[in-house]
Amino acid sequence: MSFKTLTSSAVALLLLVGPAAAVTVKNTSGKEISIGIDYGSKQQVKKVAADQSATFECKDGCGVTGPWGFSWMASGNATMNTNGKSLITG
């Protein structure tokens, strides 16, 4: 197998795999918030600093909870904005 064939095969494989799905939560408030991510079999809590974002994998769908008082089902490459009181999906 030539180097050119090997390189072409590697590029084709990368295109088939594609990027991992990641959900982003943007904190638009002036204080740190905590968000919970529920993957079904495991849970994770992330802190998001004021005016910063947190990104996490969510390829099979996950629940996201935070200071806004309810959960949101996320999947794919969704972006969520919150001021710590309300949730705006984008």
C-alpha cells in the first residue's frame, strides 16, 4: 500500500467519524453558577465562571440542570445561554 493510498484512507475515516457532539452552556451572569449533567448512568457537576462557557460531550443526549429551576434535554451541538435565573436555548 502506498503512502498516498494510506493518507487518503485515513482522511476518509476521519470524515466518516465526524466531530463529537458537544453541548455548550454560556453563563451570561456576573457570578459563577453550577450546572449538572445527567448522562443516565452517570452524573457530573460543572462550575461555569461569570461570563464564561462550559462545553461537554453529549452525543447520545443528556439532561442539563442548573440554577434556572428545571432540566433541559440536550443533544448534538446545542448552545444554552443562562443568566443564572433563566435559560435561553440557541
